[in-house]
Amino acid sequence: QVQLVESGGGLVQAGGSLRLSCAASGRSFSTSTMAWFRQAPGKEREFVATISWSGDGRLYADSVKGRFTISRDNAKNTMSLDMNSLRPEDTAVYYCAAATARIPAYVAARSNMYAYWGQGTQVTVSS
């Protein structure tokens, strides 16, 4: 059974930092594109960041560019999201996602390109 499990969420003050982790099990995602999405209350799920299978290609939503860093460790089948300078508008449930294979960068921000999803971890940023 394939599972993606997020951890690292919590409550932080504006300007603070958090590190989210995603641990995959059941299959290797070392040749798959992976990503982070988030969903705030009353809003649709939105793209945050994506990383290529090798880790060389990274894309970010404009809203997090320069503040968030996505990374992966294929040997450990994990992915991380370092979030700095957090803002109240970053408050959301953050989801880890993995595709079944490599996907082109021009569609990597689309949630329907990812077959596997975690259960989400709550990030709350207080002002």
C-alpha cells in the first residue's frame, strides 16, 4: 500500500519558520515528480512547489518564492519543504503529492497530475 505521510506542521508566529516533511512508503518515488500543495479554509487547493525526480528542477508559486525551499532525498524516499518568513496568509493544510513518473514542468503545478496524496498537515501562522 502506497502511503505519503506529512509531518512538521504546527502553530508559528508571523516571521517564523517551519520544516514540513513527507515520508513515502509502499513504492519508490525516486523517478517521480513530487510536489506540495495547500488548502486554506474556504479556498481551493493551490500549488506551492514542485521538484523533479533528480531534485535539479524546482518550481514555486509566486506567493512563496524566495521564502520556501523544496528538497528531496531519494535514498530515503522523502521530501521536505522549508518555510521561512511565514505570513498569516500561509495558514493552510499542506499536502504532499507524488506523480507516478516524471511530468513536464509546464504541467507540474496541476494537482490532477499527481496520483498519490498525503493526508495533510496543518500550518497555522499567527499575526
